[in-house]
Amino acid sequence: MSERVVITGMGIVCPLAHDVETLWQALLSGKSGVAENTLFDASTFPTTFDAEVKNYDFTKYTKNIELHKDSSRGSGFAIGATVQACRQAGIDVEVSEPNDGIDRSKMGIYLGAGEGSIDNDAFFSAIIKGWNSETNQMDWIKWANQSFDEMDPIRELEQEPNMAVAHLAMLTGARGPVRSCLTACAASTQAIGEATMLIRHGNADVVIAGGAHSMIHPLGLTGFNRLTALSTRNDSPQTASRPFSATRDGFVLGEGSAILILESLSSAKKRGVEILAEITGYGSSSDAFRVTDMHEEGRGAALAINAAMKDAGVTIDDIDYINAHGTSTAENDSIETKAIKAVFKDRAKNVPVSSIKSMLGHLIGAAGAAELITCVCAIRNNILPPTTNLNDPDPELDLDYVPNEPRKAQVNTVIKESFGFGGQNNVVIIRKWVDE
């Protein structure tokens, strides 16, 4: 018999807050984490704003600062989020002999972690100094010599997306199954779904699962601007992310880390820790369509939703709320709406749907986990977070998107949707904990 999987801890570092409760209150108040870019000079870019994590210091969360001093921005966020989640779940960190009742060989880590940013000053300096203006070509020998002189090998290593997992292993002593995926914007939802499978099948008792990412650097911003995926509403950054709106023009690039402690029910009961919610379903699919576009009819998205509901043993009548991917791009919002309609049919207009990216921005690899945390809060408080900036609804999009204000509702079972570039679709279903 497979293990039931429950959530026993949560932690977050994001543009709106450095902890879960502050984030939740900010969402209910309709606050925005979007502002002008301060991490580098973006004045010549089509988009000059983003959703940054501000006033954060990872050293407040660790005694072994030297071990993590070269961590990437995303890994630093993950350290703080993990310590918060472990504290809530009663898990010891940075101790040689843990006394929390968890066998570290049965504690795993699964992150949807993005690549770290390059050491921009050294990288661009090497390019500039390696360029031969007389031949209009790169002098690669000169470039290599300059790179060796200016680049730090540890900082370069920190670009690897697996490094966040390595930092968390050192932090917690976890020696069980370790995974890292980077399926674009669906990564941390996939991490949580597959971590659930590890526990169900007995490969781990506890998994630290979630995501960590920051693409707020010149190359990241350039890439998304070239794809025309970002809003260019530079005159009004805080209203730029407007999912399901007729005037939406792209998403807002964000950053952060969100971590959940997933645990087998037997382990959680044995340790006597509080259970926050239960993960009951996971579905995954591929569009098999295009590199950046979703399939026009949302076939992959609908397939993942149906797979998650089958895994959870629920029907469309059991779903109380859908936390949408809701990026605020013309394509995503319309196709996601089609996918919901394809699955829920006549009931689609009666199921509340909302996107907190309207306030939080898009945390890319960390987005799904951050949004799942707010789903747990919605279940706990019986309140739905709103989709803000939805003042001019798209007439073609006619679902209940919980516009602008939070809403009281009975929330027992929730769907969290994440759809990434390349047609990566991952859906997780959670429900209110019931000791059956």
C-alpha cells in the first residue's frame, strides 16, 4: 500500500515577503512586489522593471556562512526558505546529530532550480577585452586569458542548476534521493509532484521540495524581451501584471525560492508534527508542439489536469478552487482558460480561478511552489487570493477569476497548475487534511 503524503512545513523568500504569513497578508491586501529594476541598469531595455527580493540576507539563516558564501542569488533564497520550512516541520538543521526523528538516509531533496546568473562584470569584461575591433572578430585566446584572470571558478560553478540542492544538503544533512529539474516555469510543481511519488513508493520518508530561481540579470531580461514575453508597461509597473485582462501585454519577471516539507503520513504521525495539507494528485504531460508556444487548444494542459484528478481520485465536482498559471501573456491566459473549459465543461464558470502573479510577478522555476504555498493558506483560512489589476476583463475569457478582492469560500480541494515553455505541463492537487 502506498504512503499518503502530507505537507508539514513551508518557507518562502519572494518579492512580497521573506516568510509565509507576511506573504499571505500582502496578497490579501492586494500589495504588489513590482518596481523599477535596481539590480542593474535596465534603462535601455524594453522593460525597465521587475519583481525583486529586497533587503534579504541569507546569513541570518545559517551558522556556516563560509560554506554558502559564494551561493548564487537563487541558492541564497533557498537557504532561507528551507530553514523556515524545517523549523515549522520540526526538522533540525546544521546539527551533527539531529534529534528530530528523521533518518537522514531517508530524507531527500527535489528542487525545480534555475541556473544561477553569471558573474556579469567579469563575463562582459572578458568579451569586451577579447574583441578585436580591427578584424571584427573575437580573439578567443585573449578572451580565455582574460577570463582566467577575472573569473572566479567557484562563482562559475554556482551557475549550475544543481547547486541549490547541494547547498540544502549541506544545510540539512539530507542523504536520501536528490533530484533537480529545470522544466521552465513548471519546474517546482514538477519537483513537488515527483517528490510525492518518491514518498509514495517508499524511497524517502521526507523530501524537501520546491524551487529557487533568479533570472533578473542582463541576459535573462534580454532573452525574455526578445521573446516579447515581458510586459513593457514602464509607466505603470505595479499594474503591469494583469492576468486575464484585455490589456495584458506580458508577464513581470520575478525571483525567489519556495520550499515545502513533504512527508509520509506515518512519519508525520510518528514525529507528532502538525499536518498542513495533503497532496493527493499529480499529473504531468507534454504538448509536443513548439519550443515556446502552448498548443492552441491546451491539449497538454488539459491532459495534465485530468491526470492529476485521476491520481487524486476526484471529479470536477470536488474542486473548490484553481490556482492558475496565469502569466498575463496573451497566449497563456487564453489557452489556460480553454484547457479549464475542456476539463470542467459546464461547471467551468462556477469554479473560482485566480493568479497571484498579478502581485508577485513570475518567479519562473520557483513559481509553482510559491503558488502552492498560497493554496495551503487558502485551505487553512477559507479565503481565495485575488487576481489584481483585472479592471478590464477580456470578453473572450469568461471564467470566475476572483477579480481584485480576496473572497471567503469553503476551500477543501485545490488544483495548482503550472505550464512551462516547451510544453511542460505539471499539475498538483492538494486537500484539507482529514485524519481518516
